[in-house]
Amino acid sequence: MFFLAAFLILLGTIFSVTQLGFLQVRADEIDDIGKQIEELQRLKEMSEAATEPLEKELEGLENRIQSARNSIAAAKKQIAQREQDVAVQYALLSGRVAQQYKRSRIFSPLMLLLTSSSASDLTKKLAYSSSVQEQDNRMIRNFSEEIVKLEDDQVKLAALEKQLGEQAAFFEGEIDEAKEYQQSLASKIATLSARQQQLIAQKLGSLNLPSSLGAGPLYCVDDRNIDPGFGNAYAFFTAGIPHRVGMSQYGADGRAKTGQSHEQILQAYFANFSFENRSAQIKVQGYDTMDLEQYLLGIYEMPNSFHLEALKAQAIAARSYALAYTNNGEKEICTTQACQVYKGGNKGGAWEQAVKETAGKTMVSSGQPITAWYASTAGGYTFTNADVWGGSARLWTKRLRDTNGDVGSFGDLQSKAYDKDSPCMYSAQGYRSQYNKSAWLKGEEVADIVNVILLARADDGTKEHLYQTDKPHPYGGEIWDEARVRQELQNRGISPLTNVSSVGISSVDWGAGITNQVTVGGHSFSGSEFKDWFNLRAPANIQIVGPLYNVEKK
């Protein structure tokens, strides 16, 4: 009985804690949603810290339920043992009951008197007879109580087992429901709609940022040298320009200047490949079919002024890319940056030397030439194709901190990045016609971007009104200006900002090259969340064009 009572207390505690813990399960599931979204948005570190104890609580809850099930299993074993013991006792008791019955039938005080030799002997016989009968009575009574208790325990255990099953089914149902809710919430909580993401992509395209040096010299302007004509100004500087996958062309030149060979350069930017000799006939858009090596002579993707080892790395990357793109010559390749820039003829000079000295040399993975992507300026970090474009990751792309030594600040990055000589290594992208054609924003404009994020968080239905105010609504709706956004926040009990005096990058992952957190006016945002809304709301074509960015103040 003590065991069962203890067991009941244990189960009662478990169920009461579990019922309380269910609220924590739901919070955990919601935070888990945040964690999944964080993979896309890099949600703030405070949210990560809040998620950890909730996950532990859920794990503890599952452990407590399992503990209860183990206790029930132990109870079943004990009851089964008690049933066996009772069966043995029942057999013994049956004999005692039969003996007692016989004694009661043949017992005669006269016979005791006649067979006793003395009064003392008679007294002893009477006492013994009484003792045996009392012992039998006590055994019969105890055994009857044990049978009743055993039956009661079995009933209670069956009830507890049913209750635990119902509780487990309840939790499983609620967790399944929460996961379903998670999927729907993920789409609702998504910072921007698909249409808004498309709009941002169009806005980024309007910057006309080249993907590689095939378009010619880069024209990034250092806005730190421009006076916008107003104070309390903020500009957001991005490290590098799209697309940051594969080889950084300026980075290759920087590595070559430190003494790295073309093979070392390519091994730094690509993974899981080997060098092999390959050849093919290439179909070039607008040109006749030609030998691969002849095609490479007309590639204009890197200036002849770059180091010869960098040019060799470029030649091998271009050769590998052409073979992969055309499936070893089976299909046609275009002549623009959409593929790689080809102008025909022979570019000559150091480029011709690089092509001929690496003739046939190709990067191959799993027996096939790799799509050896490259871009002008990675900003000190490269990423996998999946990181930048989505889809499945190619084994040869990699995340790389492309620096000569550790970095812990933007100053370190600008001095140690291999592509530090690129004019687009650290720059604010976009401008407007006024304010000396700069990307500087007023404190009031940054405050408005913060207010837009707060309003979008508070009410998903307001997002369609939160585009930039200096252009018509892209889909014909109503755009809310700064005053309207502030009023809508006040209507929802949220205090808006009217101006900001400080904007800071409060967390950076210097290993991966990602801005994790931005803090403005006491509000913190994940780096991706702030970037997305900045790009949607900022005026003209001003954009943050990559995952690693900083804010400058003037």
C-alpha cells in the first residue's frame, strides 16, 4: 500500500507539473518557430537565449512522462509478484481453514477436562487451543485484507494507466497541432511577402552592380568622403557586392600578391575537387563552334594588370565553368555576365599567357567539371551557392573567411581581407539626386524604418502599406508615410520613434561574415530583418547588398 500511495503521489506530481508544463510546451513550439525563421532571418540573440530553457523544459516533460510509464511497469511487476505470493498463501490458508473447521467440529471442553492430568495442564491446553484459533483467525483476516487491497490496487493502476495514456495522447495531439501551427505561422511571420522579396530583388537590380569584373572597372563610391549637407546622418556600408560564391577576383589577386600559386588560390575558394586535363568544342552564342582553348582567349573577366597567378586561377575557373555550363560542349554558352563575358578574338597579354600555361587544366568533382562561380568582390567572406541562391548546395562551394589573419572589427576586415583593394570592398550602395548624390539618411528616416519594422511585427496585415514613400505603390495600393506609420503604432499601444541619435551594429559573426544584430533607439533587430525592411523602405535605390554590413555616422 505504501508503494502504491507513493506511486500515486508521484503520478499526481507528474500530471500537475505536466499540465503546467503544457503552457511551456506551446511557448517552446513558438520559440522553435522563431529558431527556424532565424535560419533565414538570424533572429536576435536574446530570442536564442530564451529558447534554450524552453527546449530543456520540453525535454524534461518527456522524461517525466517516461518516468511515469516506467513506474507503472514496475507497479505491474510488483502486483504480479503479489498475485503469486497470494496464490501460495491461499493454498496454505486453505489448509489452515480446513484444520480450524475440523478443530471447531471436534473440540469439546469435556474431553479436555478428562484428558488433563491436572488443573494446570487443562489451563495450558485451553490457552494453546485459543492461541491456535486466534492465529488462524488473524491469518484469515490479513489474507482477506490483502486480497481486497490487491484488487483495489489493480483497479487504481488501470485507472492511472488510462489517465497517463490520455495525457500522452493529449500532449502528442497538442504538439502536432503546434507543429501545424508552426508551419502556418512561419509563412505569416516571414518578414516579407514573396511580392516584397521580388520588389527588393528588382530594387537591387536597379543598382546595376556587376557580378564580376567582366563588366569593366568597379565604380563604388566611398560616401564617407561625401557631405550630405545635414547632420545626424547615417549610411549603411556593405562588405563586398553580390554574389560572393566561389572565387573572389580581387581576392585572388590579393592572394597572389602574398605569394600564393594559382592552385593554392583555387583550393582556398573551392572544395572537393581535383585538377584534370579536359578539352571540348564549345558552342558560343553568336559565334561558331570553337575549341575550348580558343574560346578562353576571348574571355574578358579579369584585367591584365592583375597578378599572373590570379589570371591563371581565373583561366582555370573560366574553363571549368564553360565545360560545366555547356555539359562538356553539348549546349551553347552566352557571352554576357549571365554566363561569362566573351568578346571574341584574343585578349592577348598576360591573359593569353595564363590561358596557355594552364591549357586543359580543369577543376573536376565526381568526374565532372565544376561550375566554378566567381565574383569581383566577396568583402572578406564567401558563401555556398545554397546560402546565396537557395536550393541544394554544391559540394565545391564553401564558406570562407577570406582574410590574412583573424578579424574582430570592420577596421580589421578592411586591412586584412584579400580583396581589400577593391573599391567595393566597403561601400554604401545606392544614392538619390539630392544630398550630393549620397546614400546618407537622416535620423528621422532611420527612425521611420524602425517604426515600419515594429508595425509589421505587430500587425502582419499592415505590410502592404510599408513600401518606400518616394515611389508609387508597386501594386496600386496605399503607402503609409512616416506620420501614418507613427499613428498606426500609437493605435496599437506602441511608442514610435521620431528621431534617432545612435545606430549600432551590436553583434557580428566574424567567423562567418554576418551582421547578427542591429540596435536602434533601444530596439534590437536581427541583421537580416533590419536589412530586408531597410531595402524595402529606404528611399531611391539605397540598399544593403549583403549579409555583412556596418553603419557609419556623420
